Amino acid sequence: MRPTTSSGTPDRTSPRLKRGEISRLSATLFGTTPLAAPCHAWAIESPRFAAFLDTYQGKIGKKLRGITANDGYFDLLAELDVARRLLTERAFTLVYEPYLAERQRGPDFGVTFKTHTSFTVEVRHLRPPTTHDDLRLAAVLSEKLRQLPASTMNVLVLKNGSEHVIAAEHLRAALNGVAALAQQRDDDACRRRGFADARDLLRRLERLSAVAVLAPSSPVLYEHPRARHPLSADLRKALARVFA
């Protein structure tokens, strides 16, 4: 399945919410959870994000009800932060969890750029303590590679919850470490990472177009040189603006 926007795209069909409506929506959805204050502030600031919360309040509410530990709140907050950032770019429209209807695990967002270019965005909140250890990064990347569809550009966003900097060279080293397992034809090691074999790992590695790292002082947008579907120049510029 290739994700596409639907007639329910929030910014095109939902009326602009008034401040009181946003406050009621935020209170109903988030209550006294750690998401309440930031999401309310983002929704007041961005009508598109407010419409996103309104459109997908069922999915968001279901996720909130399933959270059993505080870390789960910050995982969901990372997803909503990425949605908020993407919606600052007028050329982007979003579908939340586009693969859920197919009952298959897939990226968090299907995104359409300028009405004609589709790609996906998967989000991972890196919980502290997180270092730039290449093995740990490689494990995270391996996990997320298994969720990426084959027919489109795929962007992985890492929300860094640690003071440790994750730079482009750390991502490059981690991805090279993952690729080395496939290149060495170590099928057993690849199976331990959750892949069918070395060939399956290599095929899925090629689905990754770029990795963005969200961090207050050192954001990164790293383009994967082995990508089957690399970012176009105008999409790269738009993502750089969104994740800067």
C-alpha cells in the first residue's frame, strides 16, 4: 500500500477551531497528562495542528488509554511534535497511521508533498540515557527498517531525549554497521535482528531515504546514500526547514 491523503485531510476540510474549542479539545484528549501543556500551546499556535488533533482524536485517545508508564507519554509526544513540525510546511498534508486499516505495522505518517509526491515518516523517541554508541543506534535503526514500505521514500525521525549529540557521522557509522551484516552474508546475525536473512536486511536497508535527529542544539538531516528512493532536492529543502 502506498499512503495517500484522504478527503479527511485536516487542513483542507476541518473548520478553524476557536480558542475555546481548542482548550476543550485539549482538556478532553490530554487531561492532566504530560502532553496537555505542550499540545495545547502548539494547537493555539497552529490551526493546522489543532485540526490534526480534532481529526485524529479517536486514534490519539486510544493510544493515550493504552499507555501504562510515563515513558509512553513521551513516545506519543514525540509523534505529535513531528506532526506539528510537518504541518508548519504548507506543502505537506498528513495521514496519521495510514497502514493501520491494513492491520500491518507501518510508519506513523503518510505525507503528501505539493499534492503529488508521497513519502512516509516514522518516529522514534530515544529515551535517556542515550549515547551516540553505534551499536545502540544500529539496534534502533534495524528495528525501524522492518516497518518501512518498499514503494516510496521513507524518513526516520529520532527525537533525542538526551544531552548526548547524535551527529551525521554517528548515523553513518551505525548504518554501515547494519549494512556490514548483510554484506558478510551473516544470515544468523541478521535473523537475530529480526530479518529473514542477509538479503532481506539489505533490501530493507535500501528503503531508508533519510534520518532526521531532533535535538535543541544539533538537529541533523542525514540522507542515506544506499536509498532506493532518495529525497528530491525540493523535498530535502522542505524537510530541512521543518526539522531545523
